[in-house]
Amino acid sequence: MMTHSDSLWVNALKQHGDSLQRSMDSLQTKLDALQAKNDLFCSVVESVNDGVSNQLSATNNFLALIAVILTIAAIWLGVLVEKRKRQIEKIAETVNEKKKEVESLAKATEELDKQIHGNLSVLYKDLRKEETDALLDRLVLEPQDIINLNSILFARDIDELGYVKLKTAFMKMQKYLENDSQEYQGHDYREFYIALFYQHFFYRALKDDEIFPVFEDYYYGILTRAYKRDVIKSTIDLCKALSDDNTSFNKEEVLTSYLKALNYSQHKGLKELKNIFEQNIIPKTLLQSAIESCKKDHVYLQLFGINSPGIDEKKSQ
């Protein structure tokens, strides 16, 4: 039989076992609580990691977007800067050009000032030339205005370029006359033009097949009203045209017509003309042939001391 001491020992062991069991249960409870906390912590950590990862991804996307925007902005800014640069360079070129124009204008103004104050005669000639060109331009537009402008143009010097304008106006008037335009009735517009050609461009007009044929009908009227200076100049032009091998007109006929008209003008005894004919016509036989043609037509040239047979007979008596 179990003794009292054994019973006490068993109870003590049982109590000690119960105490250990309770301790183990308590430890298990704490372990479970700790596991729960650990699981919660891991879950929180995973959530935080996911959040951080998402934030990092969003940040990367945002930074990529910013990089794209900055790249586009940089390209746009580069294009804008280049455009502005070209504009500034163009403005600089324009400024340089304007500067040169201003300098040129200032130089021209200075020269004009010198002309005004130092050489009025040259300035006056330039102004007259500009005015003469304007009058010729007027004739090209209105050929019939020659009746108002001819007296002015007779008193002007007209350069070679003026010949083209004068001829243009003349040919335009000729066309109107051919069409029997009513605007051109009542005046012999041709005479005004032919007189201007005679005074300023006789040589060139004689060589012009469109103008030359009109001349013969107007020699008498032209030479009757022409001044000594103009007759001398134009007679030199005639001799030059007669001596030119490339002249297309009949030289003897032209010279004969001119001598006949000259013989009925106030210049028929002008010694300068006799010298001009004798010294400038080549060949010399051309002048002699024209003189003989005049004599056959009973025109006795006083310029060369030729009298009609009746006068010669009276002198001999």
C-alpha cells in the first residue's frame, strides 16, 4: 500500500505537472499571439513594400514624362532660338543695307548740295535732261501733243536714247494717220516730227528705212525755217550718210532733192555749206552728178555760183 509520503510525492508531481502544463499553455498562447503579430507585421510590411513599389513606379513614370516634356521643350526652345537667331541676322543685314543706303543717300545729298552751291550749270543741264525725257514720254503716250511740245523740243538737246522715244511716238502717229483717225485731222503732224528728226538726228533718220522715205516731202519747209546752226549740223549729217557705203537709199536723188530745197531757202548763199559739201562727200563725183541733175531740172544752185543761162547771157552782154 502506498504510504502517506508516496501520496504526497505523487500529489506534488501532479501539481508540478499541472504547473508545467499551465506554463506551456501560457507559452503557447503567447507564441500564438506573437505569431499573429508577426503575420500582421509581415502583412503591413508587404503592404508598405507594395505601396513603395507603386510609388517608385509612379515616380519613374512621372520622371519619364518630365524627361519627355523637357526633351520636347528643349527641341522647341532650340528651334525658337535658331529662328530668332536668323531673324536677328536678317535684321542685322537689313540694318547694314539701310545703313549703306543712308550713307549713299547722304553722299548723293552732299554731292547735290555741292552742285547746287558750286556748279549750278551742271545741275540745270541734268534737270533739263530729265524734263526733256518726260516730254518725250508724253509724246509716246499722246503723239498728237507734238503741236504743243515741238517748240520746246527744238530748243533742247536730245540724246541718242531720245531718238527711240521720238521714233516710237512718230510711228504711233503714222499708224493713226493710216487709219484716218479723226484726232489727227487739221494739222500736219508729220512735219513737226520730221523737223525734229532733221535738227537732232538727221544722220540716224536717213539710215532708218521707216523714217527716211517721209523726209523728201518736207525739205523745203524744214530748210525755210531752220536756223543757220541747225542747217550746218544737219548738212554734215547728210554728207556722213551719203559717204557711208551701207546706205540703202539712192544717194544722188537724196542729195539732188536737198540741194534744190536749199536753193530756195535763206541759206542758199552760206559759204560754210559749200565747204561742207565739197570736203565731206565721198566720192566727189556724187556732188557733181547732183549739181548736174539740178541744172537739168532748171534749178541753178547759187551756193556753187551757178546762174541760169539767161543771167549768164546778160552778164556777157
